[in-house]
Amino acid sequence: MNCKSALRVVDSVVLYRDDDCDGWIAHSLRTDQIGIGVDLSRALADLMQAVNQIMQAASEDPSLDILRDAPAEIRQLAKRSKPLPREVYEVAYKMVSGQWPDEMEVHFQGGGKRLSYTADELELTH
């Protein structure tokens, strides 16, 4: 699939702690792109920007395929993860789209290093 035929991806994302970056990773299950952030909303916002960039590139080069499954271990992690509250996605979306006030800080942190979250049916568009 390329962006000329569809500028919208409905995706599932798994978010997990990463000790190397001392933060959170948001990993797309349909595009295998990642976002990194100090908290859940910033990792998700970073992922949205990454997917938007690849969709932009695919809209300019129809030979690029934006869909690529995440590795099996990430897909397994998603199956064991807790649901992410929809509000975290909504804040991340507002951050990316410029609708979130710069002076208002929000810090969504999960509990514990082994905890992971999943968000389903996220619409990622270009």
C-alpha cells in the first residue's frame, strides 16, 4: 500500500519502557516505526511524527510501502500489554497537531519497568 492510494493507516501500538534511552518506546505494529519519549504521550507523539514522515515520503515515491509488520517479539508483547487510556493518545495527537498549549506540561508515566501498554485502532494520517 502506498500513500497515493490511502493517506490513512489504522494501527495498533505497543508502548514499553526502555532502559537504554531511559524512557518509553512507542512501536507501531503495522508500520514497524518507533517513537521515543520521556513519557507515554511524548513517545506516542514521536511515533505519530515518524509515521507521518514515512507517509509523506511514500506520497512522493509510490514505490515505497508504508506497511511492514513489527517483529514477532513486539507483537507478543502487545498481546500481554494493558490497554492504554484513550486520553493519552488524544493528548499526543494534540501535541503533534499543534493543538496542545506549549506552556501546559503533562507527564503520563506507567507503573514499573516491566509494564507495557497497547493502543488499538489509532488513526495515523498524512
